[in-house]
Amino acid sequence: MGAIAARIGFVGVSRRKLIAGATIGMSCALTAMMSLVFNHTVRFDMMATGFVCAIVMHNVLARVTGRYRRRLAIANQTLEQRVHERTVELERAADALRKAAALEVSLRDELMARDRMATAGMLAAGVSHEIRSPLTVIRIGVDELRATLGDRLCPDTAQYIDDMTDSAERIELILKDLSSFARPIDDPLTRVSLAAVVASAARLASYKFGPRVTLTCDADDAPDVIGNSARLVQVVLNLLVNAARASRADTANTIRAATTIEADRVVLAISDTGTGMSSETQARLFEAFFTTGADRGGTGLGLVICKTIVERMGGTISVTSALGEGTTVRASLKRAPDER
């Protein structure tokens, strides 16, 4: 831009000099013609007078026009400055409008999600009685079966009865979570054996495993954490079932539950070798009612509830995944202090 401006300035200066030379030359030629007409010869004194007059007139005109040129240059510079300022203001206004539009979309999505959650809470409250009634019959029947058979129960049958009792309790917890999804859940936090939680959840989730699914648990020596035992079983059970659902039809799915210690935290990692997820799916994992398994009975609430439970225990939950390689979910929980 500087080179172009300099070139334009140079052309302008040369043109003014050319005009000045032409003006002086024409003045001298006119003086010579008048001298020939009136004196029949070219007189030097008349030529000198005409030359001086031409130079004087040129300087006068240059000063007059120069003043206007400077004013015009200042006005042009001021106009360019105003145009630049106005352009910047318009760009800022356009950017503010884009941000406002994005915020409006975000708020609208959040309001829609809250509305759906409130609707889910009302629906769950409406049907909870219908679900609890047969559930109560099932629990009474299981208790009667245990009391009737007593010592005649073989270990396997006793284990099945215990599993049915635990499953009934899980159903009650799930109903409570769904019905109170739009309002806080206040559960007592105590010292919890994470190893026992993982073992219980693994036993319940095994009913959802197919022939190509294997589970490895490396959490037997996991330290205790601060939380709620029933809630944590619900979280781990949900994560294990999700891992099993990610199995591919032609490939074995190996699920591993392992724990690590990071300062005052205990991290439970549940990984699988299933289908994995794209980055777009991962970005919406914790969005209420978003699910990729609607055909398998998914509601899009499992991970949202898990995240809510873990965060209310002072923990965090994160997901890493890659298509065709599998998924790992990490739940970071507060480590319980030394009993001493």
C-alpha cells in the first residue's frame, strides 16, 4: 500500500510540474506573438516580462489551489477514518448479534431440556404407584420364599433370591431418581467400600452380558470412598450395562473395571473394546434424553443420572472413546480418610 501511495504521489507531482511548464510556455509564446504583431520583432524585455508574469501567476494559483487541496486531503482522511470506525462498529455489532443468537439457541435448548426433565418427573410420579404395586408383590413373594424354604435353600438358589431382592431395591431407586430428576436428591454420604460396590454391580450386570462379553475386575484392593453405597452400585451397574451394549456382533467385547489412586481421589475406570463413539456423540453424552440405543431400550437418562450422582458425591465423571476401538469411562471419587 505504501509503494502504491508513493507511486500515486509521484505521478501527481510530475503532472503539476508538467502543467506549470505548459502554462509558462504558453505565456511566453503568447508574449512572443504579441511582440511580433506590434513590434515586428521579438523583444527580449517583453519576453522576460511575460515569463516573470507567468511564474508569478502560477505561484499565486498554486497557493490558492494548494490550500483547497490540503483541505480536501484532510476531509478525505477524516472520511476514511469515519468509514473505518463505522466498519469496526458494524463488525462488533454483527459479532454481538451472532453471540446473542448463539446464546438464545443455548438458552432455548436448556429450557427445552428442563421442560423435558420436568415432564419426565411428572410422568414418573404418575406411574410410580403402578410400578411399585407389582414390585411390592414381588418382594413379598421373595421374602416368603426365603422364609418358607429356610435352611433347605441351596447356595445358588439363595444367591438368586438375594439378587432378586437387590434388583427390586434398584428398581425403587431408579423410580426415585426419575421422579425427582428435576429436583435435588439428598442422600447421606458415608464411608463406602468401593470393592464391594464393584462386586455387587458386576454380579447384577452379568445378567446383561452376552456370550461374547467378558468382565475382568481389578478393584478388590480399592480403598474406601465417600459416597452412598446404593447410588454407587447404580452408577457402576449403568456403566457396565452400557459397556456390554456396545459389543460388536462379530468381535468379543472385553470389559475391565479397575481402580487407581490419585492423591486424595480414587478413580474407577470402566473400559470396553466395543464399537466406540464419534466425537459428535461424545459431545452430547451427558445431554438429557440423547441416546444412540433407542432400539435397545435406551432412554438417554442413564449417563445424566450417573453424572448427577457422582457430582453430588463431590466427584467427576469423564469419557474417552474412539470409533472401532472402545470406550473408557472414569469416575473420580473422594477417598475416605484413614479410619485411624
